[in-house]
Amino acid sequence: MAAPLPPRTEDWWRDAVIYQVYPRSFADGDGDGTGDLAGVRARLPYLAGLGIDAVWFTPWYASPLVDGGYDVADYRTIDPAFGTLDDAEKLIADAAELGIRVIIDIVPNHVSDQHAWFRAALAAGPGSPERERFHFRPGRGANGELPPNDWPSQFSGATWTRVPDGEWYLHLFTPEQPDLNWAHPDVRREHEDILRFWFDRGVAGVRIDSAALLVKDPALADFEEGVDPHPYIDQDELHDIYRAWRSIADEYGGVFVGEVWLPDAERFARYLRPDELHTAFNFNFLTCPWDPDRLRATIDSTLAEHAPVGAPATWVLANHDVTRTVTRYGRADTGFDFATKAFGTPTDLALGTRRARAAALLTLALPGSVYLYQGEELGLPEADIPLDRIQDPMHFRSGGTDPGRDGCRVPLPWTATAPWWGFGSATEPWLPQPGDWAHYAVDRQLGDPESMLTLYREALLLRRAGNGFGDGPMTWLPAAEGVLAFSRTDGLVCVVNLSDAPADLPAHEQVLLSSGPLEPDGMLPRDTAVWLRT
């Protein structure tokens, strides 16, 4: 396996390729069926050989795992299923030796109902200081039997739960995830201390979950569709919080990436001002269908909304919450929307894989940074999880109509001939793997020059070498209908054919990489992308 290139040091995050690890499903080091930090440490040479700059870990903290770790019970403790704090520190150090930085996840909107603060709040009773750290309220109705307001959940179902003493508490997600009160100084101090705790242990950055949800309207007024400001999304007070966080990150040279879902480009850009977050996820691109006009418009709008604040764009095709790319791109509707997820949606995996290969080259050629979700480099499809094995609360809170997110969280296949495809050694994985995944295994793909893994490795090595990739300008080039073509610096050109017929390529000196074979006459086939040097 190739040795990693030396890491960049100046503003590395502006054009980094960051690999997302979902710890439960990456690699099982102790054979208990659950992925862990020992498994990740053992696979660090694989990540280094892939050519990435950093790894982002979804929550690895102590948690009941009601919502995949996003119900945190203790931010300073690693969940025993994943290892220990010492394991985390060794992983951070080992990764650094290979030129890989570590980014961790922070979930500031809520904690687990098993968190010490919430247990104290339940025990203390109404009117107590302990309850002021959360949103406890009396109910409405003659006997307080109705919730305090009608806010909709980020998942399906209710947003308020009543406790035995009659009060209700707010949870925008599940009842096991009570929302914190960010108007309380204890909450702010605690999270600033948590940031320092992890920066002191060598992490390079923090991904902020649900970054636009923390602050709520103090009146907890009822929700009115289309009325601004929203009672719990994008409240102005959020910016003071992130300015305070930025000052801490700057002490350590750390970076932030925010999970910010906002339709308003101007308000989105406010989070990326020089004294707030460094970057934020670009969900418009992630959810965009495989359509040339929509993709171009999304790319243009993304770059335009980042330009006024000088922040780099981030590009991502998938993550631990959305349908896998090869499955999504093989469907009649190639976009993504949580509201439209359904069981039994047909897909053409051959078509989806061809498009996903092209999308990989498109994404990696755009200016800014890229997030790569584990398994995307293997071309993994969405897995069908048996009903009795589904664990995602989105499924249960929808009354069973939503298939949930487990299908994109299935443990990775490493070895084609090993039990459970080499994910672990002794126990069946926590989610079942499809029986036909041998051909997706890492060891089999490493020896195949036509595999998805080989494509990603070649693309990432070219990108890491520079020569026009990463942060910087791009210019659209004239192209036939249904074809996207743009230039970067140093003569780099990317062409993506989303039309129904082969397309001519612009004059060029060299084909650097293509997502599939060119036509015998040199034309670019449909659903294929190419990098050229002109």
C-alpha cells in the first residue's frame, strides 16, 4: 500500500478530503460484533493509502445508543462498546503519525436522558435549578394534560414528554434526547469545557450536529408555518455561541464544520463569517438529483453563498443519514428527501454505480473540501434490513412506514472469504450484512483496476498532488446540452456527461482519469466523467 503524502499545514481544511467513520460499522477489533476504536486503529494504513487528509468520527461517547450515539450520556468518556479514552488518545496519535487529522462530533442541542444533568433534573422536581438547564414546562389544558406547544419533531412523533410530577420536557428528536436550554450559563460553560477537553487531546476539529437548532424562542410560542423567525431554527443568538467557540478553536488551531440545513443562502453564510464556523455542510448538493441543470444551479448557488464570507464550500454525496449514492442514483427519483423514503423503492444498481463513479470525479474536482462517507469508496449499495433487525428510531417513530437509516450503516466488508466479510472475527455484526457483498470487499477491490476503490484511490492521489484541484477558482466551459464542463487552474478540466448520448471532449493533451472507458472514437459515454489536462 502506498505511503501517505506529507500533510498540508496551512489552512488544510479549505481543500481537505475528510473520511467519515461511523464507528459501530467500520471495523470490529475485539470480535463482539460492534465496530470499535481498535478496529479503526488497525485499519489506519488503509485510510492513509486511500489518500485522505482527516477522519471525522460520529459520536464515540458513552451513550445508550438509542439514536446511534447522538444521545450522549458523557462527553468525556468513550462508550465501552468502542473502547476507552486511552484508546481514543492512541488513535489520535497514530493517525497523526500517518498524516491524518481527527475530527470529532459534538451534539450540543441535546443530551441522553441518562446524562447526569437530566437524571438530576428529574429527581429535583419542578422549579429546581437542575431543571433550568432543560426546557421543562407545565402543560396546557385544564389539568396540564396537553403539551406546552405544538412544535413539530425533527423525527416523526411528539416533541414533548410528560414526567410523573406533571411537567413536560422538550425533545426535538426522541424522548431519550432532552433538549438543553442554551440560555443557561451552565450549558455554555460545559460545552466550552468539552471543546477544550478534546482539543487538549489532539483533535484537529469538531463537527457540530444540528448546529442551527440550539437556541429556542424563550416564549416557546406555537409553530406557524412560514412565519419568521422560526421558533427553534436559526435564532440570532446562535452566532454569539459560535463566536465564543471560535475563539477557543483559534487557540488550538482547530476547525469547525457545522450541520446547518437552511434554505436562505444569506442566513446560511452568516455562520461562516471569519469569526464563526470555518465550514458547513452543503446539503443542497447532497440532495440534488442526477440532473445537469439542477447540479449546475446547485454548484453555482453554493459557491455564490460562500463567496461573500470567503469560506470554502464543502461537497458531500452521502453520510450516515441518507440513502447510499449508488442506490439513490439508480432510482427514477435520484434526489433525496427524508419525507419520501419508502420501503421497496426499485433501483438499477448498474446504472446507479455508473453515475456514482461519475459523481465522485465531479465532486473531487470542485473547489473546496470533500467529505467521503465510509463505504462510498467501495460502491456499497443501501442494504435492506429485515424488519426485526431495524434499530433506527426514525423507523419506529414513523409507525413503521419509514425504512430508517440503518441501510446505509451496515458494517463494511473487508475480506471476501472471511466470516462477515472480515468486519470482525467471532460474532455476527450488530446489523446484518447482505449475503452478496463479497465482491465489494476491500481485498477484492484492491486487486481490480476497474473497481470503485481503485477509482477513488487514483482520484484522491491526483487531487492530493495538487495541479488545479482543491480550493480556488473554477470556470464553466461551453458544452452540449446535458453536459457539465468546467476548468480549474493549471489546465485541469472536468467533463461530466449527463445526456442521453456520447459527448465530444474538448481539445486536451492528456486524459488524467475517467470514471469509465471512453468510446472507441474518444467520445465520453453517458453517465461518465473525465479529468483532462489541456
